[in-house]
Amino acid sequence: MTALHVPAVPEIPQGPLGRLRWAAADGWTLTRRALTHWVKRPDQMVMGLAFPVMVVLMMGYLFGGQMEVPGGDYREFIIPGMFAMTMVFGVEATFTAVAADAAKGVSDRFRAMPMAPSAVVVGRGAADLVDSLAAITVMALCGLVMGWRVHDGIVPALVGLGLLLLLRFALIWVGVYLGLIAKGPESVMMIQILVWPIGFLSSAMVAPSTMPGWLGTIAEWNPMSATVTACRDLFGDPALAALAGDSWASDNALLLAVAWPLAITAVFFPLAVRRYRAIGR
């Protein structure tokens, strides 16, 4: 009778540095897993990149003719808003992927492997950041064709790009946490009910100063508005001075564009890891 060969289970590295390398290697493995899915399903990737471009074109050419921006152009005004809105709407993709893995039992199989506990959420986050960078690149090219320009140089523009990715990074953990507590990917409607009001109740498409007082205050303190206003400033949008409010939130948009994502990450990253560890208990 031939004995079965059972591969040895690798030992958990000892020491903080060894554990960090272990977590990074496992996280990278799961990042490549997500990216491989996109390569094998190019239609999904193309549709995911086409949607934000379609929204930019609709807003710019279907509604842009009716929108007047003092000292600027509405199509140029909304491009930073569309960048940020794409980052916020990315929560839906993160949620759907995590909820699908949980519903199919993939998350349980990962938990049964000698894998770093944080690898699943870290891998998901890294893959979604790559996807977001691709979306911003495609939208920027579309914006350049429509007339959007960077007026203050490449360095401030790269800082603005970093703020957008920082916002997406923070919202990834919101999507991971909600995906782990959801009943399945079909619950994405719940995320849409949350995400769409956050996206539109902001300075992405119109200035909060044009809204009713209390509504404008909510829009100015929306984390997404902080990123949008800071990006418009860093991109040198000529219409910003005319449409920016005179509130503390508007005057300190760059500070809030960093503080809000850090606060969101501080709350939802531990919640996501804790929820992942609790699955199946």
C-alpha cells in the first residue's frame, strides 16, 4: 500500500520582521490572484474602465452646456469631481468581490491555510488600488481630450493623484468590512443606497455654496468634498476661487483630504481584519 504524501505545513515565522515578510508575501500572492482574474476576464476590466469615462462624457457634454462656472469651464471643473467619485464608487467593486468570496467559501478555505490573517484583506486592497490607478489614468486621458488641464505643474498634480488614491485606500476597508458582514454579493444594492448620496451630496459636480444652507454644510464636510477641493487647488483649476466657500472645511481642504482617509482607515481596517478572523466561528 502506497503511503500518501502530505506536504509539510510551513511554520509560522518567529519575530516581528519574519511575520511582516510572511504577511507581505501572502498579501502579494492574493494580489496576483485578483489581478489574474482581471486578465482572464478582460471584458469585465474594459467595462469597469468604460463606466467612469461614460459618466464624464455624459456630464460634460449632455449637462455641461447648461452649467456656468465663473472664470472657468464646467468640463474642467467636474474632472476632479469625477476622479473622486470613481474612488467612492469603487466601494461597490470591493464589496462585491469580498462578498462573493465569502459566499462561495473561498474565504473559509483561505482561513484553513497556513496564511497570514491579514493577507486576504491586504491582497484585496492592493489589487483594488491597481484597478483605481488604471481608472484614473483612463479618465485623465479622457479629460485631456475634453479640455481639462493641469495648470500648476506636474508635482502638485501628482500630490492630487496621491490624495485620490489615499481616499480609495481608506474606502477599500469600508468595502471589505461591509462585504464580510453582508449576506452575499446580491446585497450590493445596500452599498449603492449608501454610496450614491455620498457621491452626489458633495462638491463633485456643483459648489456647496449653491445648495441650501444646511445641505451645503453637509456637502462641505463630506470627506469626498475635501479631496475634490484639494485636487482642484493642486490642479490649478481657475474656477476654484470663484466657487470655493468661505467655511473652515473649504479653507482647510488639503488638511481634511489627508485627515478623513486616515480616520476612516483607523476605524475600518481593524474592523475588517477582526471580522475576517471571526468568520465561521
